Amino acid sequence: MQRFTLCLMAVCMAFAAYCRIDSRRTKIIIDSLNTELAKKTTPADSIKLLYDIFDVSTYDNRPEAGERLYATAVRAGNTVVQLDMARRLATGYSSRNYKRICELADDVMRMPDSPEQEATLSFVRLCMLSTEMDMRSESDKQEYIHNYIRGRLEAGDYDPFSAVERQFLFCRFLQTSVPGDLLVQYMVELEQMIDELPYRLDALTTMYYLQAAVIYSAAGLHEEALKADSCLLTVIDELSASAVRDGHKFRQYEPYYYQCYRRMLSNYESMTPAQIEECYDKISALAAGNDVIAADMANNQRANIYYNMARGEYGNALTRLKDAVDKPVNARFRLPLYRLMLKAARAVDDRSAMLYAALGYATLLEEAFVDRSIERERELQLHTDLGAVRDAQRLLAAKSREEEMRYHNTLLISAFVALGVVLCVLVIIIVLYRRMRVISGNLAESNAQLVSERDNLQRVQRELIQARDHARKADKHKTEFVNNMSHEVRTPLNAIVECSHLIVDNVDENKRKYLERYANMIDVSADMLRMLVNDVLDIAQYDNGKITVRYEPVSVNSLCEVAVNSVRKHVNPGVTMNYLNAGDADVLINTDMPRMEQVLINLLHNGAKFTEEGYVNLSYTIDPSDSTITFAVEDTGCGVPAGKEEIIFDRFEKLSNLTPGTGLGLNICRMSAGLLHGTVRVDTTYKGPGARFIVTIPM
């Protein structure tokens, strides 16, 4: 597994040997800059030129140039440059000079406190700890990371930068030792932790996105890898623009763009054709303007291979793969290249290439399988160790809560004591004041009034108790009557409906059509009576607080079709009832299906009742911005008079006494929607004819 790259500046040093300035020209530029530097008289005046020398220096000379600039910034008292160079030097010394990184961490710790100083200290410590972990053997790394995290937790180190530092180091360990699903999970958590930091540090952000892009690409998570590289490109754009603003004319970012675009192209399976062409065009433009990028592109061929595969040019891709797959420069990418070679060979039916790729791919897969088994064993051990660490963390948190509770209890007791003292003083003052008033007044008259008031209060209390008992008894009788009535009505009602259909089924064919019409009328009337009974029962349950809501995944199409089919037989002749979204793809929502069916059926019944001709339509729309679904019931009936849009939702409220119904349906709709955290209203913007009712609930 490739070693973890700490940040984008590490890539800068890796590419320093490939910049467009050759060594001879580099020496000439540095000599010229040193000549100008000799003319400067103060450290502050020298910083700009020393930055240019640092930027133009080669990989081997860059640490020396960086130390020179760092020392000058210290003499000039410029903490901004000190912090910047501390980050750059820590990056350059990673895995090379552990002692110097420790010294830089001590220097940053002694600098004045600021958000940038705190973030820089965390970054330098990450470089130091990562280098220390690289110095250890594989057998010691797990014990090291376990002891480190446990030590930080026991020390009570809970600030956000320390938490990010622990998570970064743990992901670093997972990448080098246990690169599996657990690593992806912790990387997702790390991104959220970085986003919540109180101060944004480009070096820390770049470190994460670079690591995430490599990890997600290796794990085959193409969309996540593309997102990480897109974020990394945004940071590079900001760094490039900042370099231009600050006058750093020798600082180059072409190699970093090239690496990002090439890695993005390797995830072509999740890119659109337009994105693929744009990405390859940018790589080609970079190669045209930079000989080293062009040479690298021609040497390892990966960018061209990904582009050919993305466009389906399997013949060209196979030719390049045959040349590139066994090159040492592509050793780390051999497994995915063999997979691409196998796919291209199948596409062009090149059996020899197919066999060669299959053998190579199988060999590498076997090695990967063995590595994966070892990784799973380590991951299991790591889960065990993490459990122990988390137990220790929970114990520390419990102790902290206990101390905090003890402190709050002490404060509360003190407050109660103080309040008691104050109340005692107030009571004494009030008692003395009342005693003086009683002595100066007519004691007998006061006593008589008190006795009279006491008697009145006792009498009122007895009356209230009697009224309360009567009300409870009446409410109990009402509930029992409603429940008994519903059961007593439903049984004969069902018997009437069944008998009517039985009579129709047993008459002659020439009389059946005539009787079926009346049987259907009985059926419709029975449904209306059932709905009336159900409405009364629902009102009683709402009043008694016995309605419960049970959320579950519900098919919107099934919900709407059940509602429409339940009401369709109640429409007047010449009226059609339609479900407008019947042909749309089905959607699942999390709601209480019986409650939601009741709302839609009541609204459709209401529309059918007031519509003499035309239609009653049910439809829905989804608003992804706030995760809500809106149902609409439209009819071509008489509509709702202006000013009555809210009144019609009141209990027993009817627009006309000539229409059937009790005035409970809309009231029940609003109460049911409220239980589902939704709303029901009349659409006052609807121009008609008729009315439109809107139901909005969360998905």
C-alpha cells in the first residue's frame, strides 16, 4: 500500500525535480536572487526574495532554503511567515527528519495563541506523529496507535483540533495497515470533523482531500473519489490565485493539476462524456505546455488508457495497456490495469491478450486475497482495541458528568438555602405587618369574614367536585354509547348489504339488472352510513387522545389508488374520478397508511359530493428541498365561498344543509394531517372551476 501523503506540499516536493526550469537555469535564477538579497538591509525586506528562492529551489536544496526563510521570519517577528514555513518544512521533513519536526512543533507551541497557530500546531504534530509511526515495525504500529489514542483520551484532550489529529493519525494507520471498509467509514467521519473546525487551514484541508481521493479511488468508490478531487482542485485554484496576489512568480501548480485530472479520469465510470472530454482536454493542455508532464504522460500511458476506455476505444487502449502494464512506473496500478486490459481484450476478442491479462489479474487477486485476510485479522483486533479505548472514554465521560453533577448540586443546594433565608425574612415581615393591621382593625369582623369566605369556598369546592364527577360520568357514557352504537349499527348494516346482494344473485336474469341498481344504491348508502359511524368514532378517539400513529414505508401509488377506488363508486353520473400520477414511477414515503388513506378518502368524498359534472382529480408532487410530498384534490364542483376557507374545517360546519354529511370529514382530515406533522388547506390561488385542497406531509 502506498505511503500516506500528508498534504499537497508533499506532492510539491515530489514534483520539484520535474519543474520546467532546468538545473542550470535554476542556478542562474537563484544567483540573481541572492545578488538582490545582498542589497536588502532588514529581515522584513528579505522575506519576499527568500520566498522566491524557496519556490525555485530543487527538491534537494529546498529544505535549506526553507530553513533560511524560517530563520529570517523569526528575526523579523513575522509569525504569519513562521507558521507558513513551519507547515512547509514539516511536510518536507516527513519520514526524513523526525527530530527537526519535533523542534518545529515546540517552536509553534511557543508562538502567540491564535486560530492559525492552533491549527498549524495540530498539522505539525500530525507530521511528527506520522513520521514516528513510519519508523516503527508493522507489529509495533497497532500498539503505538492504541497507546497514543488512549493516552490522549485519559488526558482529557477533547478540543476539536485534537479530535481531528487523533482521527487523522488513526486513518493514517488504517491506510498503511488495514485498508478496508473501516478506513472508508472513518474517512467520512473525518471529513465532517474537519468541516466543523473553528478555523480553516488549507494545508489540513488539502491533506484530507488528497488522502480521501487516493483511498476512494483504490476502494472503487468513484463518485466519492471525484468529489474529493474536485474539492482538491478548488483548494489548488485558491492557492494558485493567492500566489499570484502575493507575487510568488516562481510557484507552479501545473503538476498538481495534472495529478488530480489524471486520477479523476481513472474514475471515468462515474463521469459524463462531457466531463471526460473536459478532463482529458485539460490534461492535454497541461502536457502541451510542460515537457515533463508530456514525458510522464507518454511514459506511464495511464491518462491515455483511461481516456480510451472511457470512450470505448478498446483497440487503442489494449495497445497502450500491453506496453504499460509491466512498466515499473505502473507497479502500484498493475491490478486495475490488468482489469482494464482484460475488459479491452474481451471487447476486441484478442484471446492471447485476454489470457495474459487473466493470468496476471488472477495472480494479483490471489495476493490481494491473502493481504485482505491479514487485513481482516488486523481489523478484528483493531475493533477489539477500539472497544477498550471507547470504554475508557465512556468511563472518563461518566466521571466528568459525575463531577459536573456534583458541582451543579452544590450550586442548587446553595441557591435553595439562600432562597429559604430570603423567604423566611419575607414571611416574618409579612406576619408582623398583618399582625399590626389585625390589632389596629376590627378583629371580630375580620374573623367573621374569614369564616364566611371559608364556607363559601368549601361550598364551591363541593359543587366543582360534583360537576367534575358528572362530567366524567357523562363523558364515559358518551364514549360507551358511541362505541356500542358503532358495533350495533355495523352488524345489521352489513347484513342488509349482504342480503341485498344475495337477493340479486338468486333472481332471474331478466330481473337481475333491475334489482342490481337498487342493491348498488343500498351498498352506496351503507358506505355513507359506515363513513358517518367511522367519523363519529374517530372524533371520540381524538377527543379522548386514543389515536396512535404508526410510521412505516408506504407506496404512494398504492395509497392513491386505494383512495380513488374506494370513492369512485360514490361520484355522480357524468363525473369522472382520476389519479393523475398513475403512470409515474412509484415513490415510498414514511407515514401512517390508515391515517393518510382517511385524509385522501375524506377529501375525495368531499369533492364527489359537491361535483355534479366534470371530474375529481387526485395528484401529488414532491419537494426534495424540504423532503415533503404534497397531495392535491381538485374538483369542478361549486367551490368554496370566499372567507369560508378556514371555517369549513370546523367541526359540524357545513356550507349547505341540503348536502349530505355531518360536517366532520374536513375536521378529521385536519386532525389526522396534524398527527402526521402535516397540513391541510384550501388552495386560495386556484382559479376554478371548483376547488382544490392541498395536503402536505413530510416524507
